[in-house]
Amino acid sequence: MPADAESHATEDDFRQALFQALPGDPLIDMWRKQLTRWDFVENPAWSTNPARTEERRADIYRLLALDSATVKLVEAVIPVVKAVPPVVISETFVPWYTPASQQGRPWYWPSYRGVLARNGWSEESIAGLDIATDSVVERLADPTRADAYQSKGLVVGYVQSGKTANFTGVIAKAVDAGYRLVIVLGGTLNLLRAQTQRRLDMELVGRENILRGAGEYESDYADDPAWSKGRFVRFGGLPSALGAFDIVRMTTRDDDYKSLLQGIVALEFEKQQPAYPLYDPRNLHRASARLMVVKKNKTVLSKLVKDLNKIKTPLSEIPVLIIDDESDEASVNTSRPKPDADRTAINQKISELLTMLPRAQYVGYTATPYANVFIDPSDTADIFPKDFIISLPRPDGYMGAGDFHDLDSEVPDDERTYANSNEKAHVRDVVVRDDDDTECLQQAMDMFVLSAALKLYREDHGLTEGYFEHHTMLIHESSWLNDHRELLGRVTGLWWNGGYSGAAGHARLRRLFEEDVATVSAARAEGHAVPPSYDELMLYVGPAAFRISGDQKPIIVVNGDKDLETGEADFDKRSIWKILIGGQKLSRGFTVEGLTVTYFRRRATNMSALMQMGRWFGFRRGYRDLVRLYIGRDESGAAKKGVDLYKAFEAICLDEDSFRRELSQYAVLVDGEPQVTPAQVPPLVSQHLPWLKPTSPNKMYNSRLVEIQSAGRWEEPTAYPTSVPDLRLNTRLWLPILDALSTEPVTLSYNFDSGTKPHTFPAFVGTRDAAEVLSLVESLCWRAPSQFAPHFEYLQQITKAGTPLVNDWAVLAPQHLKTGPRIAFGSGGRQFSWFARDRRRDPLFGAISDPKHRAVALRIAGALADSGDHNTEKLVNDKRGALVIYPVIEPGHREEASTTGVMDPGRVVIAFAFVAPSSAQHGGDRVVRFVTIDSSQEGAIVDAR
């Protein structure tokens, strides 16, 4: 404590202030931010305890020399936040957004915290949002700095997971800090722009800023039930009259940005001290902020650019924040990457804004970041996130892609139940014979009615009346208007002929309840009421059907065709219990409230587009067990090839999960410095999208990934060749290894301490010298060599080191537990189990390994503790890795393999996974290594370590 501190306040004064403080008090906020920073810092010199623990906090109190009474008060108002922090990939930055820098000015962030608390957010969730938004705001430029700096970043969330809450918090903190013009690019559709505008107006801007002295019923929200119910935030007067500053809206719910009147007065910024620039604190903190939510439309953005050029306030003085919602849509330049190529229209306008506003900060938000990270980093006028990429943690209660798939499930297929399998609980296959086959669609509609009845039942048995304000079903088959017209006719016919008040309808619903809903909900209802029989639920079927079709309009078509649209999907104005038919308008950004049943048969040509169509992701409080996805398993694709949409989504889930995992791993600082910068993320992503080469001829990237260290980690290459000569060569290389394995399978097992069922399997086993294995993998052919190259470099480094870090490899060839398919593919005629695997996206396979094989391999490499199994422990040795081999047969050859038991080596894919010794770490803590390509010297490469 400074020597003169006690002359200003004693610890008793501090306790008294804490005791009297109200929620949102600046003192509490200041202490919360500082304590949270200390709670979260990794490996500080002043504490050996883990981050985000009570023990770490105790160290802080001890170092602050707080007495026990003070500690008790602090713990009551600022408990340790155990929420998972966001993952941050960032350039180094100058810290400015600290508790001391805010000088008691926060207004909109404390207000927004209160809104979230009143909306039912837990203190833990609010604290998590506080941390995540701090991570963004602190990486923007200080709005009061004398020299202009333009920071550009990307925030990656999950589809329909609350990204809007994050950027609302960022805006609140940014305007509190001094940003005075906020431009939110709110999607490409009026529907989405209006939804975003309303959310910001209701939770951030507030009634007084909206009305600005006008009468209550003059508001553009006069017809909004939330307005009349008092749900829009109130301040008790204009903020400027209460010692803060106003937010002036430049757009409204119904009106996008329009050219302003003469004088462009609304965009002019007032200066209290004309001699000083606007960004000077003497002016900045007294000026009103301007907010506009603008559609990504060339005409609209052109008006904004034109008006900004007219105002008298020098543009170089205005601290600007640009929030780009769904930043991978429309914003990215899709012109060919040639020096003379024109930018696409929206990208051109965003570039103009960034060029004319040198103090503008750009933050993109998306759930599908791949397009953004492949922008040319050297293009200073583009939107590449050069300063930071932040991956938000998965929110509590969120139902995402992984909740519909059994990713890496350790439960064998034949042991999966509604309780332990997400697929069995929530996914129903759609396979149709022809266009007249409506059996699956009828069942999906029946599930919609049945789940509606169950929601009404739950409102009568534990939940409050009106708890389920919205209840919807989404049918997504096509983006073509003519298809929607035909589909509307078909669905209308099925509804009115469904007989939901008659014997036929009740018979179908009873069967569906008994065979599906009752068993799933018994396992997954999470304490919510489930009727013991259909007879008890039947009383609610009639009211449910009436609520859906009582206005004779059970179906809403949302596609922009005024002649075809049958109603408005405005969830803000009324309760909606309807079936929605839509395409593009409902496939990105727009939240379909109360979505319970989805019927999905729409194909997409890229993973980002397909992921954005996953409207069934989101928060499903009170009815998670009722959610069903009816999805096409054999949709027509290119060259009449059947497309399994469920498997396509599964592949995306694996890619996304892997991408987030890698970002998390590379976010760890090494000696206080980032080991990966945003500009080096593209080659990491290209490991999952091999058709986007990291060293493309147009020099899109200035970095190439050279090495990935993977000591003690399961690694599984998937980019195997397709040509017969390459496959034959690979098989011939592996045969000596396979032939040298034990003649009889050995049963291997790993016993978990947690009580999880042991992972047990038979395998042929052996060991091979490290140099021999390195020589083999160096000779292998690959369909996409860039995928394996960084792993090979690592294997080479640990094998050829002066003191080798790997001596040998335990080789395992897992065999099927039960009598399963076996083939002979070598000259000796020896038989091995083969595995049926498919290439999900050329040339990549999906997951090849069986999860139950991994623990044994990890144990052999020293990454797991004792297995409790004698055979496994015999294979454990110092500096030993594990190599697991999978002979794979692709779809076209499986019938031959099954019937003959013999296969041409050119039709077998010898796949493998490996775990390097857990001790095989070289060169410090850095796990990735890049080279920088110097484009000024052809062929010159500079080590970027």
C-alpha cells in the first residue's frame, strides 16, 4: 500500500464501502476486474496454485495483506469465477483498458449487467461474459491515444449461441471507454437487421435514448408487447442529464440507414473544447455516442460513406467501432485474388469505411470463421483479423452440433441407448422413395404436435403458464421459391388431413409417444414432467393443435415472396406456434425461437454454409428432451451420388472441434510471447481444409506451418492416396511391419479410475526400431502431403536428435472383438481385421480410429497412468511411442472383401495413428513452428521461431 494511502482511506473505510455498495457500483466493478485478472493469469511468479481456484484467490488475499473481515466481504460480492475463459490468439498489444483507466465513467456496461441479471443470467455467466468482452475491448486501440491505430479482430462463437450478447457487451464497454460512433453491420436481410436493432435498443440503448422527449406511443416500438410491458431498459432520465452521455440512434427497428437531412446535423459530434480534437478526453467523454445498425447492402453503405464525407468533424478524430455480425457472409472479398481484381461490392464499402476512418476498430463475429482467416493478411484495407482471434467458450445449457452426434463415443454401437446416445435420442433418419413419399414428413409433423402437447402439459405440471411463448417446426428443403410453393401445398394437405382431433391422428400420436417420446424423455427430461401414458397427454393434443392452427394459418413461409408468404415470423411482436417453411432467410443469423422439430433435406456446397443452416442449435430450456432432427440420409448430390447430410454435419463438427482445440493449445504464451499470431492461423486451418493450400501460388499467406509437436497426443492422419499405384506402394511398405507382428492376438486393456467401463480389445503386437519407422513413413504416398508434413518433421526431429527422444515404437493392429471381416492382402496370406471407413471430403477420411483403442496407446507412450492390465504394462517402456494400424476398405470394394476374404493391395488403405512418447518434447514449450516466406526474394525462407 502506498505510504500516503491511509491518509485517504483505511481498510475499515474500504469494508464500509463494500458493505454499502449496490450492484454495478464502480468500486465493485474495479475490484472485480482486477481480481479476475489475477485469478485467471497462468503460472504467475507469485502463486503456484492453479488459475480460477479458491487457493489462488487465497494467495491474492495474503499478498494484499487483507484481514479476515475484509476477505469475507470481498468473497461475498466478488466470488471466484470458475467459468472457462475465451481462447485468445493475439499479437502483443499495449494494455490500456484497466480499472484505473476508466476513471469512474462506466454507465452502459453496468446497466447491461443489470439487464442480464434480470433476464435470468447467473452471476457465473455474467462474469464469463465480462471476461470475454474485456478480452476484445482491451485489444482495441485506446480511443484517447494521440496517434491513430486500427485494430482488426475476429470473435468465433457457436451457431445461435449468444454472440449478440457478447457484442452488445463489447459495445457497452467501448462507448463507456470513449468510442463515439458504433456501426453494426447486421447481416444481409431486413429480418436480421431489425432483430439486431431491437435487441440493442431494448437491452443497451434504453427507453430515454429512444424517445428523446417524445411521448411513449410515438416510439417505433409502440406496437411491441415488450415495450408496453416495460422490458426495455430504463435509466430514470436521459443519461446526459444524469452525468453520463446519450446514445443517439441513427437507425430504427423499421428503418435502415438513410441519407440525412441538410447539414448532416445528426452525425456531427459536439466539442466542449473546440481547440482540442474530439478524441481528447476533455471532449470525448462529454460527447454523445452514435449507433447505427446497417444492412450489408451496397446502396445503404454507399449512403453512409457519402454522408460521413460531408460532416465537419474531421474523420481522423472520431473513435469508431465497427461490429460485423456474421462477418463471413458478404463482407469477405470473393473476387479472384489478383492485384487488379475489383473487390466485391460489400467488401469494397467496408474497405472504404476503414480507409476513411483511421480510428475505426473492426471486430467480426461468426460461428464459421474459415473465410475470414483465409483473407490476405497483407491487404491492409481488407478485414483480415490481424490483431486477434478470440474463440468463445461453449455456453452452459447450449445445445450444439455435438449434442446431436456421438463424437468419439466410447460406447459400442450395439450398446447405445436413448440415455447414452445423442443420435438415438434426437436424430431421426429421412429416406424417401420418391417425391410423393411423405411418411417421414408426416411423422415430423406429428412430433411437432406431440411436443406442443407436452409443453402445455409441463406448463400445468411445474412450469408457469405461458412459459413456452414460442413453439416452432422448421422445414428446410430448398432455397428455391417454386419449391416452397409446392412444399406449402404438400404440408398444408398433410396438416388438414392429419386428423389430430380424430381416431387416426390419436393412433399415430399414441404410437409415436410410446415408441419415441416416452422412452427418450424418461432418460433425458432433466426433472421436467413426463405424462405416464398417452391417455393423460391426450387431453392436451386438441388445445395444442388449436394453438397452432386456430387462425387457420398453421404454416408460415419465410422467403421474401410477398405473394407466397403466409404470415410474419416476427417473434418480438407475438407468440408463434407455427410450422415455418424457409430457405436462405432462415439459414443464417436469424433466431427461430422455440424451435423443437426440424425437417432438413437441404444440401450445401461448403462447410460454412452447411453449418449456418443448423438452426436446430441453441438454448432449449424446459424441452431439450423433445428436440428432434429429421435429416436426409441419402439426398441427391453431384453425379447422382447420394449425400448423407447427417454424416456431413458430423464431419463439420469434427473439423470445428479440432480447430478450437488447436487454437486453445496454441494460445498458451511461451516466455510471455504468443507462439502463434493471427497471421499464422490460416496454415493451421488448412490442415482441416487441405484443398486450401497454405502455399498457394497467389502467395495468399506469408507463413507456412513446418512442424507440429505432439508428445503424448493421439494423432491420426486422414489424407491417404486414392490412386491404385500409390495404395499398392503404401501396402507393400507396411507388409514387413504387419508380418512381423505376433502370430496370435493379445488382449489389451485400460482400466479407468473413474469407473468408466474398461477399454479392451485384441491386437497383434510387436515393436520396431524408431529409425525403421521413420524411413517407412517418409516413403509413404499421400493425397494431400501438406497434412502430414508437419507431423513428419516432428518425428524426424525426435528420431534424429543428438540424443534421440524416441527409441522404438510399439505396433498394434487391433482386431475385432467378435468374429468380424478379415482379409489377406499380402503374399504370405496372413489375415487381418479390416475397417469400413469413408472419405467425408475428398481426400480426407472422417475419423478412422476406434476410441476404445486410444487409451492403451496413450498409456504405452507414457501419457496416461498405469492401466491395471498386465499385457498393456509389458509394452510400456521409456522413450517408446505407439503406432496403431488400420487396414481400411472403401465402399466400392467391401462386398468383394466380405465374400472373398482376399484383396488386391491397391484397393486397401493402410491407415495409421500414432502417439509419440510423452517425454519427446524438444526446443522448449513451443508446439508449432512456422517459416516466413519473404516475397521480395523468390524462394527465400526465414525461420519464424
